[in-house]
Amino acid sequence: MAKRVERRRTRAQRDTNDDGLAALRRDNALRLEQMRGLKTEFDRVHREGLDALREKQFDRVSAAILHERRLIEKQGALIQEARVSLNRHKDTLRKP
């Protein structure tokens, strides 16, 4: 008898036999990780911007504000993607 090989899947890999609910949970967990990463980066950039403001280095403040704006846009895109995904899964889960 051959040894059974354990296969590990990352979150990004999808099993074709997954039901919609498992896929929804996995996608939500991945988005939550991404949101946490964006928040951590935003907090770091915000702190740097405040430090630059205290030191009156206004070019660094401007750069920090632009970076924060880009992070907020990315976060908004993730939220919109989550809404679309949730609506898509709601429709597929309701079908008999």
C-alpha cells in the first residue's frame, strides 16, 4: 500500500468541490487579513506624518497624507469587493 501524501492548501487555492459557504468564509478571512495589514500600515504612516508635522517637515507631511489617501482607497476597494462577493454568495446560497 502506498503512503498517503498530505497536501496542504493555502487560502488562495480553491477546492473545486467547495460549497459556497466555505468559499465565502475563506474569502472573508483573506479580506480580513488584508484589511488588518492596511490598518497597520496606515497607523505607521500616520505616526510618521505626525512626527514630521511636529518637526515642521511639511514635504514629509504631504507625502504621508498622499500615502494615507492611497491606503484608504485600497481599503474602500476591498470593502466594495466584499459587498459584491457577499451579494453573489447570497444569491447562490438561496437557490434550492
